[in-house]
Amino acid sequence: MNRLQVQKRWRQLRKKLLQNHPDGLIDFSRILHCSAQKNFHLHVEIARMFRARFSPTVSCALWVLQIWYGLRWVLCDAWFSIYRALNDYANHCEMTRSAQFWRLFKYTLGHAIPASELYENGLMKPNAPVLAYVFSTETQGYHWLQNRDYRDAKSARDLLADKARFGDEMRKMNIPVPKTIAVEQGVQKNLLDVFPEQTDRIFVKLRRANAGFAAFSATKTKNQLTGQDYQGSYLQSDEDVKRAWKHILSIGDVIVQPFITNHSALAALSNTKTTITLRLVTKFGEHGPVPNAARLEIPVWDLEMDGQISYVLFPINLDTGALEQSPKRGIYGEAFDTLIDDIFAKCPPVVPFWDEITSHSMRGHQQKFDLYAVAWDWVITDSGPLLLEGNSGFGLDTQQMQNGGLLAD
């Protein structure tokens, strides 16, 4: 094991030790009475599948960690989760504050469900089917459970994780992807030297990473470089941009691509200088992959956190490509609802190139990826859609936002 691998393992271990929630949900009736609630068995299976992918030694260590996570959750972290959620969401919920507290107490303390996710999934209602939903702490286990019968799932995940190789394979299939330049980790290369010809703005990201970790954009002018990181903070000088470049190269191999300009029908929807993306989830059915859920992700300046970007999400009708009102309306307060309404009023009636996006996504899934589902991230330009990446361990909020709880059936 070389130095870089040791550093990576250490980062993973440190993150695991500092984790502030259990892996998956907890059912204290199961702990106290040695049997799970009837509607909790699927959550038990998800947690079991999460541990099953590890060696017996690591699995045993995870069991020990679960005890530690559980104690921390009950004694400390659950209460902070409840406090923060009440502070952020309580004034926008129809339930009384005391009713909200007892509902959070039941599910956050009793099942280790992050309190904010109860609000964001629209589950703060008396008869909402909470245990029909898969929560962020269970996402990995759910994907492993769904992929257990797919024999070539590992190689499919490896291809999706390697953005450079993924782009090459998609290009061979005539699926449109951005042009990219690969830079190996540790290479002493000036950022100005990797700008493609006749390109003044680029986007820099890791070859293997999730959620835009360490990614940034850089703009070249006559006098200097400026940029913007993935959270929206500006890199205002040459030194800031060079520091971001040095940092990302210290983490892993890097991909550089020209910055992509939004389609003219979508550009006015965002008040930031960043790219609007479309996420489409395809899922294997009886006759091959079919669209399962889709949304348009519009970056906006956060109304409460100055200098940070948040996202307005609009579901997309899978049959027509029409944008639908955000289900997040009513969760974050009147100011955010007004922002959502203003953006929705500017939306085109149908997403440009919708049929092309769905066709490419289904074809790519069918021919290359032996997985139950893939989340495809697209950006739409005036000349057509470009596929940024595919994901196997994606968040489940797109599907549950559009289709309800994944465990309902």
C-alpha cells in the first residue's frame, strides 16, 4: 500500500470515527423485545446488507461502532438534530410546535432518523408513512440490497466512479459528453497551461469523487485568474485559484473541462454564474431500463447563508418532459416559496431535448451498466444536452420526491 492509499484509508477511518449517526435506522422495540416491528423489517435488511459487503472482521468492528453511534445518538446527537430542525422548520409547519416535538422524539430518537429529513420529505403529518421512506443514513445499504442480484455490478460501479474512463466509453457510444483534459495527481502543472484553446473559463473536478468535492471553476482574464468553488464562494485572486488547484491535485487525479453555458431557455432561471443540471434516474424494468424519476436542479444564492449556493428542484413529468411545481414549497418559509414561484413562472413549458436525454440515458444503462438503477447528470446547452456523469450510489430524494417512499410496496 503506497502513501496515497494510506492517506485515503486514514481519511476514511477518521470520517467513520467522527460520524455522528448510526449506519441505518434503529428500532428500540427490537432491542428491548428481540423482535422488529412488522413494517421495520426492510430497514433491518438494509442495515444487514450494508455490513454484509465487508469482511467478518470489519463487520464485527462496525457492530461495535453501532453501539457507540447509538449511545451518542440517544444521549446527544438526536437532541441536537431535533433542536436544529425545530429552529429551522417549525414555524413553517402546520402542526403545533409541541406536536412536532413529540413526532420528532418518536422517529428521531426512537429510530435515528435525521430530524430535518422528516420535514424535507413532507412527513410531518399525523398519518404520513415514515417507515416507507429510505433515509440518507440508509442510502448505501439500500443500493447494495437492490444490486445484490446483478452479477457485474462491481465493474459497473468502477466505470461510473472513473469520470475519465466513463466519458471515453460514452463517447464511443455516440452519447454527447464534454471534452476533457486529464491531469494526474502530483503533477507540477500551471493551471493556465491546461486551459483549452480559445477557452476563458474552465471547470475543475476530481476524476473520482462525489458531490463536487474540491471542485471549482476558474476564469482567465488579461490581468489575473478568478474563480468560484462548488459551494458558491468566490476565489477572488490568482492566489485563491492557485491554492484551489494545488489542493485538488493533492487529493487525486483531476479532470478539466470547458465551462458549459446553460441553454438560453434555462439561463434566466438561476441568479448565479453556475450550471443548471438535470438528473434523470433510469431503473431496470421487465424489458430493460426505463425513466424512473427526474428533476431540474437550479442553483440559487442561499437566502440565509450569504455567499453559499442552494438548489431549487423541479420534478419533470417523465412522459412529456414538462416541469412541475417543487414539492419543497411550504417547507422553508415564505421567502423561499416566493423564490420558487418566481423561478417556476420563468420555466419553459417543456425541458429542451427531453426525448434525446431519456433515449441516451436508457441506451447507456442497457449497454454498459449492470445495475438496478443509474442517476444521470446532464447539462443542457443551445446545441444539445451533454452528459456530465452517471452515479450508482446516488441520493434517493429524486425518486421519493416524485414517487413516494421506496419501501411502500
